Amino acid sequence: MNISNEELLKIYKTMVTIRIFEQTAEQNFLQGEIPGFIHLYIGEEAIGAGIISQLREDDFITSTHRGHGHMIAKGADLKKMMAELYGKETGYCKGKGGSMHIMNFDLGVLGANGVVAGGLPIAVGAGMAIKLKRGDQVVVSFFGDGATGRGAFHEALNWASVYGLPIIFVNENNQYASTAKYERVVPVKSIAERAKAYNMPGISVDGNDLFEVYKVAKEAITRARGGGGPTLIEAKTYRLKGHFVGDPEKYREKSEVEDWWQREPIKRVEKYMMENGILDKEKKKEIYERIKRDVNSAVKFARESSFPKKEDALSDLFVDDFKYDY
């Protein structure tokens, strides 16, 4: 095991924070408090938390329409996160991005993206900028299994390999692209196999096993930061909730979902920590209660915040006084 007890506890808290944030967002959406659509990260917490925990503050990530977990793992303020979901002006994007387009450059989050595979070219752009500036940052690009059927995926991996860019491509294979089962639309057994076509390492890992995710990510990050080029990681996991909140889920059996609930990542980490004296029932209760208070405080902040003014609808569309800096 290559994670210290202190670091493991920190990652565990991040995973629990993501879970409670998402459960709260789901509940409040169903009560009609949150506009638009919400896509939950429940069941995939080990991937975002395990990988992003190893990044520096000046490293970058690109996310997906299921991006709340990535934002939280990168250090996002829960109040600003929740306010953005509520469409309030105190949110990260002043309420204009909402759930699917939340982002913050100061955190190195180059955007969640409602377009499938939309974050991949952005990651390549960031990687190219790092290369041109001779920096030592890395970029982690998260995307779902459905994105691997889009042209942007292949273009991004090709470009990253040709120029040896410091990018870790992380495929969160949660078995479904919207309602389409993975095996029906992907002709290879493992998405990691596709790395061969671009002459980069391709690794398939149990995405619900924090320790496996952490290990392969550490190797890929170290390689990228040292000038070794990109890596494709396929983290096999499962979307425990529907494609979006309110999804009737007629495309899968309840027994399948129940089976995957038994393999979900947080319980697996808790079991290890309990068996090794890192966590006990009292400490677990204390962690959950503190995080619930933090999330409830974020909800209160969001509810009490104002909506953006109508006259500000067209502001923030363009960058003022932009300069190239090479």
C-alpha cells in the first residue's frame, strides 16, 4: 500500500464530501430548488479523489457534465459550488454555468463540459501551452466511455502523443454512455487497448479500488511531469444513479445496480481503514456529521444568495486585455 495513513484519511474525507454533496444536490433538485439538469458522480468517487489528490495547485484538469466530484477534489469551496448549481450570482460562474459547466481557473479547473469529449481538446491546448512555456505542470483530462467514440478523443490522443504532452487521459468507464451499454457501442474489451494506436501506455484499473487508482495515477503523473509524455488510464467503475437525476433507468435491471452498490468505493475504503485501525465507528460518525454541516451550510448560502441581474446576461463573454505570453 503506497498511501500514508494521513493521506488516506484525507482522500477518504474528500470521497465522503463528494458523496454527501451529491446526495444533497439530488434531494434538493427533486424538491424543485435547483434548475436545469444534474448528473451525479455517486459511485465514482475513488477516481477523482485518488487522482486529483496527487496533483499540485498549479496543475490542470478538464472535466465532464458529471464534474462536481472533480471540482471538490481540486479544492472547490462548497458554498460557491452549491450556489452555482442553484444558479446564483455567488457561484463560481456567477450562476451562468450551472451544474454542467462549472469551472474555476484559479483552481486549475478548465471546465466541466456539457459536450461529450469536449474537455479533451481543451486538455491538449493546456498541455501544449505547458510544453511551449517549458513548465512542469501536468493536465488530467476526465471523460466517460461514450467520449471514446467521438473524434475529439482520437484527435486529442494523437496530438498529445506526437508532441509528448504532459497529459493523463482518464477514462471513467461507468459502463453506460447515457442509456447505451458499454459493450454495445465499443468494439474492444478494454478502452485502454486504444492507447496502442497512439504509442502511449494504456492501463486498465478497477476504478472502485482507491489503492489501484492511486498507484497507476502516481506512475502516470510522475512520467508526465518528467517529460515522458501522455498516458491513457481506463478506470472501470459504475454509475450508481441514473444518467441524470430523474432518469427512469429503463435500460438496466435493478439487480445490476444493487450488485454494484456492494462494490462501491467508499465502503471498500472504510473496510480497509477499520481493519487497519485508521478509522473507527466514532471517528466515522464525526467525519460524516462535520461534512453534512458543511454541505448544509453551503445549501443555506445558496438559498440566501441572489440570482444574476438581467442586465448582466451578456457580461463575461469575452476576456478583456488578453495578451499572449510565451
